[in-house]
Amino acid sequence: MSTKKRLYIICQSIGWGSYILIAYFLNQLSGVSLSAALILTLVSAFLLGMGISHLYREIIIRNDWLKLNIPRMIPRFIIGSLAMAVLFQLAYSGLTYFIFAGKKILNTAVVFQELAGWMILFTLWSLIYFFYHFFKNYKAEEIKNLRWEAARNEIELNKLKSQLNPHFIFNSMNSIRALVEENPKIAKKAITQLSNILRSNMLMGKQRLIHFSEELKLVHDYLAIEGYRYEERLSVSFDISPNSKHIMIPPLMIQTLVENGIKHGIAHLPKGGNLAIVAELEKDYLIISITNSGQYDANKKTETGFGIENTKERLRLLFSGKASFEIKNKNKTEVICIVKLPQNIDGNEN
């Protein structure tokens, strides 16, 4: 026997059993003494209830009532409950007449009163049955939609990550290319560092999230390559809370924002500028701020849009509104990016 069928039988037994117990206590309160006839009547009502409601269920299933919309279902629901109540009343009246050996007088008023009671009872049974299947189907549809949404988000995340790797390599190679003629020895060292970065990148490629400490290693290596190119024009500082290094963050996120700050800020300044990375814990969040020399113009999306839009979209997909990103001019000479991430997120393999 399947779990679904077993659950149905248990619910039927509990429902009709509860009704019989209530009927028994009401009879006791009315002064009706316990007798064989009363027990037989209650058992008959229990068996009739189980049988007729099961018949009702078969009618519902065979006619696909559960697939109908609510306006079409309501009339069937009312007529079905009335029909089952009439059937129950006819069978119950016949049985009680037989049980009491014809001594029980069938009073029309009592019959209609009992019929109204059975109608209410079958209406309640119908409501429970329909609502159970309604919420069951709703839950199944909701799970299906959530799985579809998760799959879609995963595809979108992979797409965003795949955009970052060639973007990062392209910009790093451009930096190294500029060094080849100026200082071949340093260019060779930079290529070695780039290969180390790419090796680390391949290892973390399958992860949705990595430890902040891993991302910091990548940022240090990237800034070392940029440092060869810009020399004294690039000044870098770190202020990282030791307790923040175990927090999970999206891979290449901070590196992309650092790259964005150098490429669209410091690189355009004749004297270069400063880049500061600060990470601190605040309640249940990790706050990372990246400050660079320059000015941010929100209207020039073609220049700065890639790193910013990529970061916003990844945070939305990964953290469902629990993370935030902001970029603004800190003052007349500096731009600040602020990333706020929840601490209690685990990194999982795709």
C-alpha cells in the first residue's frame, strides 16, 4: 500500500471516527442509554460515512473535478455534497429502521433535520478534501517554480562568472604588454604571477562563493601586476578585520571592483592616486569598502558599467536582497564602493 493511500485511509478513519465519538457523547448527554441498538447505529453511520465519502472521492477523481477552476468547481461541490447527503440519509434511515425492527417511526421533520446535518457533514468533508488537494497542488507548483528559478539563476550566475575571467585576463595582459618594452625582466615576473592567478582562478571556478581570504590573495597578486605598470603612481593600502577572512563572498567580486577603480579612476590621473580596501564586521554583515582616486559619473555607464552591473546582478542572484552594493563620490577627489554581505552564507559547489 502506498503512503498516499495509507494517509487517505487514516484521515478517513480519524474523521468519521471523531464524528461517531461526538454523536455518542451527544446521545449520552441527551439521556440515551448505551445499548446494542445504539452501538449498531453508530457503527452503521461510521461504515456508511467511510463508504459513501469514498464513492464521492471516486466520482471527483474520475470526472477530474480537481482540475477545474473554482467557479466551475463550486456548483459540482454543492450538488455532490447534497447528493451524498441524500444517499447517506436513505441508507441510514433504512438501516436504523431495520436495527430497531420497525419500531422507530420515520418522522418527516426529523428526516429533513438529519438530511441537513449530513449535508453539512459532507460539505465539511468536501472542503477538507478540496483544500488539501488545492494546497498540495499549489505547493507542488511552488516547488516547481522555485526549482526553475534556481536553475535559471544558476545559469545566469555561470554566465556572469564566465564574463569575468576573459575580462580579467584581457586587462591583465594589457598591463603586462605595457611592461614588455619598458622592463622585460619585470614583465616576465608579472607573467609568472598572472599564471599563478589563473591557476587559483581555475580551482575556485566551480564555487559560487569563496572565503574572503582567498579573494584577498587574488587582489594582492593583481595589484602587484598593476604596481609594476603604474609604479609610484599607484598607492595601495589594506585595513582588513582578521575576523572577516572566513566570510564567504562571490569570487572575483572585489578584484573586479579594484580593477574598475584603477582602470576608470587612477589610470586617468596624471599623478596617479590611492586605492584603499577596508573590511569590517558590523552585526551580521561584512562591510567591504573600496576607495580610489577619481570621480564617478553615473551617466557614463559605457565606461564603468561592466564591473558595477555584474556585481549588482551577482549579489541579487546569490543573496536574494540580503546583500547590497553602492558606489558614489566620497568627496571631490575620491570614489567609494561599499559592499554589504551577510555573514552566515555557505559556499557550495555548482
